[in-house]
Amino acid sequence: MANKIWTVDEIRELLKTNDKMVMRSLKKLYDCQTADEQACQEATHANGAGFNKPDAAFMTSVAEFMLKRGYLTEKQLAAVRKRIMKYAGQLTRIANAV
């Protein structure tokens, strides 16, 4: 049986409606940051992976909060959901990686 191939639209729809998808996606993007980017909460490598420069500090901080505590507050979840939509293409590539 072949693996499902996700589309950007399907990923966006999941991000709009599924809190767990938002949190899993935040973790995936955080994991794409290099160790030095995670440490300084900046996007310093132009590698097309992880957070962009404007989002790096906030998204890294929220990701680390989530990893430490195991949840996001409603306010954090709403802010991440709004920002994470721009990463739907990257998340689609991650979801479809073999």
C-alpha cells in the first residue's frame, strides 16, 4: 500500500481545525532549526528549514514552553496557528518525506 501524499491545502485545513496538528507541526519546525538557532532563538541559516527570521524568537520560545510543559495555552495556540500557516509548504514536504 502506498503512503498518502499530502497537499498544501490538506495541511492548511488540518492546521485550521486540529490543535494537535498545530502542536506537532510546531515541534517539527522547531526540530528543523539548527542547534545554534534553537540556542539563540534566531534564524541565522538561509536553509529554508524551520522558522523564518521574523518568527524565530517567538516560535522557538513557544516550542520550548510546549516541550517543557506538554501543552500550549489557548492564547499561544491561537498565535501559533496564525503564524504557522505560512509554513504549510514546508510542512507538506516534511509530511511527504519518505
